[in-house]
Amino acid sequence: MLECGMLEQDRRALRRRSAVLCKDLVVDELLIQSLQAENILTESMAETIMAEQTSHKRSWRLLLLLPKRGPRAFSSFCSALQETDQQHLQDLLLRSPEKDGKETAVEIIQPEEEPEGNAGRVLKSTTERKRERFGDSSLPFPTQEEVAAKRARTRAETMEFSLDADSPISTPVLPCTADFYLSHCQQSYRVNSSPRGFVLVISNVTFDPCAAPDLDPRKGGEVDDEVLRKVFTELDYVVTVHRDLTAQGMRMCIENFCRRPDHRTMDSCVVCLLSHGVEGAIYGTDGQLLQLDWVFESFDNAHCPLLQNKPKMFFIQACRGEEMDCGVEQIDGPPRTCSPSCEQRDAGREGQGDANSRQREDMGRPRIKLPQRSDMICGFASLKGTAAMRNTKRGSWFIQELNRTLRLHAKDTHLADIMVQVNGRIKEREGYAPGTAHHRCKEMSEFTSSLCKDLYLFPKYQPQY
């Protein structure tokens, strides 16, 4: 049971900033979930807020509830703002009136008892009421990346929504310090060339309606490729984005990228593939499939010798099946133990020699052999057999979280741990689309790795020789 109400000083801070909050606050599923986790909002309150049809109305509804939700509501709200990358609004709320100079008088209009479903009056200043206009944008529904099975859809499911103020995190990539580089560079991959390497982004957003009638446009996909371009450019990579390629076009693009002679002077490379997909393959705009195993083979030690012993990063934003993860209710109790795994030892066939090796020895030092495929890490948006989720305004969940984690943590976290953090954030996400199949939907990302060292990107640090 919450105590009666908010502290008066906190209530005044909300009232003082209500006009700005109503205008700039992004009330999305992440912010609401954060407040629910702190027991500030009940599920019924969350649904009431998110059912509002405009960003402005959702903000007003939340600000109307907060003062009644106990003395912790203000601090929890500030924490939720920080968690959802709205630090500027948190700073505004915590700023003392004295720093503003003369405090602006703001009139708060609160309904005595607002009827259910009424659009209601809004929190606003006297001057803002004269110039305010409500936007028509609404909640962005998550959509699946897979080719959905043909079925009757409700009107709500066929509509796609967007939220004007809803955009990916744009916090600058935090820099690695010289001390961190010097203490970690010896036991990790060498990643200090400038640029660090090349990035290839293939983003299929619009599909041929004749050749691929079942593949809907990937609204929000264009946000993903722009997010990736920006974050890897800040990480000192040379980024090339190709959009809307056929399967054969993707194949040619990847082959040309593998053959770039200037890989020789670079320390790493990145490949990002964004499209509709199935397990083990992604779709070209012509509805034909490109096998992911062929992609990985193109970068192996035999086919791409200029990248031998260098880290190769892959990020796949595509469905791997048609199953939608509806999630399960968490049950209290001890955690489940994992089954013991079996480890198969090497065949140890050492008797078969290489006839050419003796010739090489005569020519000089014998070369070290490499496995066919190594030094790769690949992040997948979803698990085998399941669908990946994409917000029609902010882009896909996986790319959102990858972008966020790289920006905030690449300075001192190796890539495998970054992918673990991405998994953790994806695990916490939940779709909010009442009345549709996507309501409370889940997603789980994963990654595979054959990296042999820690992979730090050492952002914005260049060693002095």
C-alpha cells in the first residue's frame, strides 16, 4: 500500500515543469515498465496510460497519476527518465528554481473527476494553451520480421503506429581512456588501426510486390541502418550501407567486400544484415534466400586471407522462424540447474602429414595452420525458430539495444560481454499493443563466438608510436 501522496517539493517540481514534460516526455513501454517494476504504477494504470492515442495525452495521464502514487513516485520517475535516455528531463526536474532566475508561473488544469474514456484536459501553461496542437501520432506497435502466416487480421493489427518524439539513443560513444587501453591491449585483439576497419550494412526495407508478395515493407528498418551507420562511424569504422538488394545483389556485394585489398591494413571488420528471414537464411528483395552459412564461409580463413587472425563481427536482424515468443509467467523458487554438457575430444589424427609442408620448411620457417573458420562473433536478433520484433518508428529491438550498449559500454567492455548485456536488455523488453497478437510479446537474442581473445573496440583512442 502506497503512502498517501508525493512530497510537496516534488509535487511543485512536477507542476513547474509540466508544460515542458507534456511536450517533450516520451511515454513508451520501457518507461512504463520501469515504473511498474518500482510499484509506482499498477498494470491497470499502465494500460490506461498507453491506451491514450497521442504522446501528449499519455504524458498528461501519467503526470496526473504520479502525485497520487506516494513519496517514492518522484525519485522513481527520475530514475525511469534516466533509464529511457531522457536525462535532460531528469536534470530539468532536479534543477532548483533559483537556477532558472525568475520562476515561470504555470497553471495546472486538473479535472475534478474525469469520466472514463474522456480525452480530458491537458497540463499546460496559459500561453501554451493558446498555441498547443495535438499530434495524431500514436503508439508504435512492434511487428514481426518473418513472413506471417496468412490469416484474418483485426483492423488494429493492420495499422502501424508511430510516435513523433520516439527516437533511438543518440548519446555520443563514450571514449576509452589511455590507462584502460594500456592495461588491456596485450591480452586482447589488436584493434587500433585508424580506421578500425570496414563495415558493410545491407538493409532490405522494401520488397518487390510481384516477386515477393508475402514480404511486407520493413517499416522502421531504415532507422536501423542509419543507427548502425552513425554508431560505427563514431567507433572509427568506414561504413557502407546498401539498401534493398536482391539475393544475388547481396551475394555480389558481400563478395566484393571480402575482396577489398585494404582489409590488409585494417584490424577488424563488421557485417550487418537486416531483412526478413528464416532459420539460416535472409530474404533478398526478390523473395530469394541468401544462406547465412555461405556468408560466414566467405569470411573464413581460406576465402578471406587478409582477415586471418582478425576479429570479424556479424549482426543479423531477421527472423529465424515464425514462432512468436509469447513469454511465460515467472515462478518463484530456486533457479533451474543446467544439464551437464558433453565435450568431444579432438580426433588427434597426427600421422597424416602435409606433403607440401616439407617443401615450405626448405623455403624457410613453416607456417602455422589455422582452422577453416575462427575469430568470428555473430549476434542474432532472435532464437532459432522465433520471430524478431521491430518497432515501426524506433527500429528493431535488437539494433536499438546494440546501439545503446555500444555507445555506453564499448569504452571498457569487450564485445562478448556487450552481447550478454544486449541479451539482458532484450530479455526485459515486452511488446505493448493491446488488442493485437503482439501485446506482451517477447524476444530473446543470442550470439555465437569463435573469438580467441577479448575483443575491445577502444573507441576514440589512438596509440602514440
